[in-house]
Amino acid sequence: MKLVVLLTFGLVLYFVITGKLNKTIAAMVGALALLAIRVFPDPYEGLQKSIDINTILFLIGMMIFVRVMETSGIFQYIAIKTVKIAGTSLTKLFFAMTFIVAVVSSFIDNVTTILIFVPVTFAITDILEIDPVPFVLGEIFASNIGGTMTPIGDPPNILITSAARIPFSTFAKYMAPVNLLILLLVDLLLVSTVKDNFKKVFSKEFLSGFDERKVIPNKRKFILSGLFMAFIVSLFLFQKQLRLESSIIGLIAGFFGLLIFEPQEITPFLEKVEWEVIFFFLGLFVITGAMEHVGVMEDIANFLVEISHGSSTVLTSVIVWASGILSGFIDNIPFAATMIPVIKGLPTINPSAFSNIQPFWYSLALGACLGGNLTPVGASANVVGLSLLKKYKDKNVSFIQFMKLGFLVTVLSLIISNFYALILLKIL
């Protein structure tokens, strides 16, 4: 039975990497096949035990929340304000845009962030008559770095914090500082690599051409949306004290948002929920649950223990680099989902060496999220950002061109992450 489960997982992974079959169909068919052949003695019980309902409900709630907030114009307003605050220096503008992209990506999904900011970037580069590619690449990298900072910024973090029961504030406390440092160093690297693109200076008259008020369809709704966003963020910050699961806060964000802003029309917002992602998660949970049930995860845990020779230091580094490199080529969601039960099982394999697994969760989050910057297919934001460049600016960034920069960005990010993870090993 173990071989059947491994073959199923391998096939699903093959289709996820190659794109020859829709990844959601691949995951769901694989999961249903395993349930049908009774990998679990009781398929329904196996389904219940495998699915992380906290993650699923959280995703649905936050997807609705983001779609509701979009209608107020608040994200576009933030983008234009950033441009004005940056002043007339192109380098300052680049730093400001990537910083705000990272901050926004820490609270909403990376794809939505890219869809909001790239059109603004095109407007700026059109007027200045400069190449938009460095800016869009910087924003892609920033969105993946920013997504690493909080439990809700990137799907692997949702999975990790849900499994490890890490509160929002605790996770952000440890992850935000190191990722802000990584963002700063990555920006400096990019500016030095393509410095000819940042020599131009633009006038104050150019800045006055951007009017943030024009993106606000309704002033009352705009103010309410800002207050509501602050309320939801505060719920996440005080999640531990309030004793609320992420799923409850996510559903509050989504459905209270509908109650306040769109009490009559729910269908358009439910249609915008990425159901494909939801079902992909469902299928993935069942497959990884089956792998855990038949003992595959225990085998992987034993292998990690063996190569680390019982050293938490070595294992921390292995997790950072393995997850970082693999996540550049395969979807980081299945990788994180596979590794979670492996890390959970480490204390049972070697209780003396791995009694404290907290640092390993942060190592996995850093590697899985930051590794997305390695290749054009490493993260959904990469695919969307590059497709916008091709569609609207006829700028084609090849796999090799992206990876030349992506490799430098990822190696720099993983080196810092590795050192930081070793620090966490000492203090947690």
C-alpha cells in the first residue's frame, strides 16, 4: 500500500510541475482514488483526520475579505500614495514600491498584490519612458518576501502555523524583522545589478498627475474599509489573548465584510473565491494524510535524522536549503504539506535531539516561501507578473533571464535565513 500511495503522490507532483494536467484535478483525482481503494480502513474517518479545516475555512474567509476590500479602492489608494511619498528619485521610488508591495503581501495574497501594483507601475514607467521590467521583477520578489512575514501572507505559512499552533503575533514577531532585512538587501542587489535603469530623475509635476482621490468610488465606504481592515488586523495581533482560531478570524473578515459593505449581493464575491485553490488543498491534505498513515512520513523523518546525525543545527540548515531550492521548481504548498507531518514526527524518532521542533517550523516557512523567487514558476505571483509584462508591454522575460536574478536573490535570502534560523534554534 505504501508503494501505491507514493506512486499516486509522484504522479500528482509530476502534473503539478509539468502543468500537463490541471493541478486541482490531479490532486482531487489522486485523493479520491486513495480513498476509493481504502488506504484508510474507514475512508470517511481518513478524510476527517486528513483535512485541516482551519486552513480551508481561513482561506475562504480571507478570499472573500480581499474581494470586498478591493471595491473600496483602498489598495489602489495605498499604491498612489506610495508613489507620492517616494519623491522624485527613481531609486527611492523603487525602494518605496517594493516596500509597500511587501507589506501589502503580508496581509493579502501575492497574486492580488501584483495585480494591484503592476498596473500602477506601468503608468509610471510609461510617463517616464523607462523599462518597466526591473520594477516588475522587484515587485515580484518583494511580494514573495513580504508573504513570508505573517501567517496569512503565503499559503505554506497558513499550513505551518495551523499545524504548529503558532499565534499570528508570535510568528510575525520572529519573521517580519529578518524578511525586512532580506528585502532591503535584495533591493540593494537589484539596484546595483541594473543601476543604469535608475539614473533618471522626474519632476514634481509628474507626481501631481497622480490623484489618489480618483480611485475612491465612495468616501464613506473607503473610510469604513480602512477601519474594518484595522479591526481585522487587530484580531490577528491579539489572536492568542482572544483564543480565536485563524479560521474564525478569516470568516469574520469575509462575512462581516459582506454584512457591512455588500449586504444584498453575495454571489459575485463567492464566485471570486478561488475554489480551484480550495479543492487543490483538499486533495493535497488527503494525499499527505495517506502518506502519513502508511508510514512514508516516518521514513522521511528517519532519513532526516540520519543525515543530520542527530544535530538540530544540521537539520535546520537542511530544511532551509532543501525547501528553498525545491520550492523554486515545484509548488511550495505540496512541499510544505509534505514536510509538516515529518517535522511533527521528529520527536518520536529522536526525543533527546529533537525535543524542541519550534525552530524547524520557521526554517520551513523561510525556505518554502523565499524559494519561490528562484524561477518564473516558483510562485503564482511570478507567473502573473511576467504574463502582465508580456500582455501589456510586450516584454518577454525568459526562464533563464529570470533565473539569473532569481538565483542571486534566492541564494542571498537563504544564506540570511539559514543564519537566522540557527539564531532561533538558540533562543526558542
